Amino acid sequence: MNILIVDDQINVIHGLMTSIDFQKLGYQRVASALNADDALRILESEPIHVLVSDIEMPGKCGLELNAIVKERYPEVLRILLTSHANFSYAKEGLRLGCFDYLVQPAPYLEIEEALARAAMQVQLNDRRKQMYSLGNLFDSNRTEFLNSVMLKLFTTQAESREESLRLLREAGYRLEPRSYVKLLLVDVMAFSGHRPEALSMNDTIMTIKMTIRGLALPDHIDYIIGKNRYNQFVVLFFSHKVFNLSTQHLETLYTRMGANLHSPIACYVGWSAKLSGIRPVVTKLHEMFKDNISREPELVYVHRGAAPERVPTSLSGFLSRWEALLKAGRKNLLQKDIFSYLDRNLTNSTNGFYDLCVLHQSLTQMFFNYFYSKNIDIVALFNHEMSYEAYMDSCSTIDSVKRAVEFLIFAANQQEKQESELGYVERAKTYILENSDKLLTVRDVSEYISLNPEYFTRLFKKETGYNIKDYIIQCKLSIAKDLLVNSDLPISMVALELGYSNFSHFTQMFKRAEGITPKEYRIQQRGQRA
């Protein structure tokens, strides 16, 4: 899109060109002229879409220039920019059909807004011209047009594909061989089975289109919908840059399409590709459709070079997936998936309360079975944040079910954290006992169980009541006492057995703990047994 700025003051032109981001507004070229005659020469030599003109200039004034441009180049949008707030100027500008009238000194933001509106109007005008050029074929038979074009888009014949792309571009779809695409094959079973309750082809396509609009996809993602010769509907998402349709988008689309079309559907989702490499995707999607010989409703992600992934389409299917996620410890993903199911399937459910109660009951059974398998006291899980009674009554709204799920997942995580922490402590105790012949440090033990020393020290104290250093000494003392009383090993050998190469250090440690020396302890204990 090109813009021409005409003003006899060079500083005004310079100010506009340096202060306004024309590229951001959609203008690829910015031309300028200091008078009307130069402006007309530029208009004759290159396409101009928007003209911004001063009014009072030497020679032909801006109003005269606008009158000439209106006659010779009626498609050019014209904006008057003047430092004279003269009503007669504004009136004449309106008579000449000017797009806008701005009085200087206008803030650059106000000028940008006017230029942005002009750019949008140019695009709308171009789109109308494109639509008009296709004639009645597109205006009166849009669905048939797209069906025909899309069939050619996926053919193996290069000439047919190029012709299809040309027609789509003329129809306003910015689709290129290098465009990034994602293809969906939708089998609307009521339609393909010619059932009386099925919507017409046009109504089916319109319903799918309105369902997609409800997803609020990013602006750069566009789509085309058509029908193939097998009575399935083809949805082609495309963009000029890499994009991703999340599983939440796709599963929401699947659920809402079935509800809005009042029909069971099967939906096959291809892998992301460039349009130039779409043919293998088309082939694989058709293979998956043919394999569904029982015509079961299903949502299938078809992967390149890998087994297809079938997504649950019933509550029992989702419960199996959630149970697997719970057992695998993937609780964050589990919570997101349950919340997504609630938002997708129950927000607009015609049997909302009943369906919510069934889901609540099923989730309760799933979580409680999990807690039983872990020997977790279920009653002990509930507290002042959520009592057992409050949990059992939490099936009245979607939000209350979400809070209940959040609580159970938090409780499961806390229980596993405690089990994990106890596991660390028990491993540490075993390691200390098995290495009683070494002078272990806190760092030695914490490194063995892969925990930070400071955190491990706090954890050990919390779970055992002992300082870790004291516990290590107590273990050595316990072994030392046993050897002193029940063996005839020399005391120096007992010290070596416990990692003390320096006999005096062992004696000092023992006396600090027991109040007597190892020799005195041996004599005392053996005397008591005699």
C-alpha cells in the first residue's frame, strides 16, 4: 500500500515521515511532493492508495488537487491536512468526498489513527473488488466454489493446485505453498448418513464456521471449510507463520461441533505441515476414516510416522485417562484436563446439574480408590479448609467441583511429599548404620540421598527429633556399647571399628556422651552382669 504526502513546507513532510511508523500502519512506500503538479506526476507514474494533502499551497491549492484526483483516480482515499480551521475548507472537502479532514497542529497520534482507518478502508475496498471480480460464481455459489477449489488444492496435479491457489487468493484467502497448515477431516454422521434430522450442507458448514469462531483463535490463523466427494467436511487452518492448535482448542472444537450439529461426529486431525507438503496428510486422514468401519464417534490425532492418538469422547474414556495420569503422578496435567473437560462439556450442557453430579461421583470414586491403594486415611485428609461434608456437597456448580478437585489433588501431593520425605530419612538412617566404620559428615549423608544439606538437616530434625550430627554419634555409641559389653575386642579396636583412628578422640566422644570412659563402661556393665 502506497501513500503520497503533499505540502509546500518541507519540515511538515519531514516531521510526518520521521514521527509516524508508516510500515506498522501497513504502508510499504511513502512518497512526497512539495506542490500539486509534482503530486499529479507521481500519481501518473505509480499506484497511490492514500493522498494526504495540505490546502494552501503555491500554484494549485490542495482543494484543486483533490478535485483533479477525484476525477482521475477515484479509488484514491484523500485526507486534507491544513493549519487553517476554516469551515468553508471543511465543507468543500466533504463535497469532494475526502476521507478525513485534520487541522494542524494535530497530534501525531490523531494523524496515525486517521491513516490507520484509511489503510483499513483501502483493504476493505480491495476485498470488495476481489469479491466482485469473481462474479456470481462466488457470490451465489460460495459453498460449491470452495468445495471445487479445495478438491483441486489436494490433488497430485501441480497445475490444478496452482489454479486452486490463484482462485483462493482472488477470493481473499492469503494462502501460499509455503503457508503453514493444519488439516481436519470431519465426518458428520447424520449428514453423511443422509438422515432426516441432518442439516443442509450450507447450514453444516456455517455451523462449523461459527463453532470455530467461538474458539477465539489468534488473528493470524485463517481457515477454509469445504466438503469432499465422500461427504466429509474438510477444515484447513492456515497462517503465514508457524502456529499450534492446542489440544484444548481441538477437543473443545470437537465437543462443540457435535453439540451444535446435533450429530455424532468423528474428527481426524492431521499433523502440522506446509501446504506444499499436505498430500501425505490427506492420504493418512482418509486411511483413518476408512478404518473406522463401525462408524464410531471419535477424535483422533494422526501423527507423521507414529501411531495415531485416540482422544476419549465419553466420560468413561476420560476417567480412564485421568486414572492413568493420577497413578503416574502427573497431577498438574490431571487438574488441567479435568478443568478443561468441565468447561468444554458441562458449561452449556442441557442436563447440567445431573451431568455434574455424575462427574462428581465418578471423580470421588477415582480419587478415593487411589487413596485406599496408598493406605491413606481419607477422613484425615479433610480439614477446616474443606470438611468431608462440604466436599460431598460440592457438586452444585462447575466452580465448586473445580475447588473440590483442587483440594483432593493438593491433599494427594501433600501425602506423597510426606511419604517422600520419610523415605529420605529412612534411607539416611540405613546409610548411617551401614557406614558406621566411617566418620560421616552431614554433607556425606545429604549427598548420598541427593538433598541440599541445609534442607536435609531441617527435614531430619522434623521427622526424628534429632540433630543429624547427634544421631550419627548416637548410632556409633550404640554400636560401641554393644562391642564393649558383648565382645573381647580391645577398646582401641572398637574405636577403629567405628572409624576413629585416634583412640583419644573416641574416648573423649564416649565420655562426653556417657560421663565415663569406654574402659569404665565395660567394667561397669560386666560387673552388673556377674
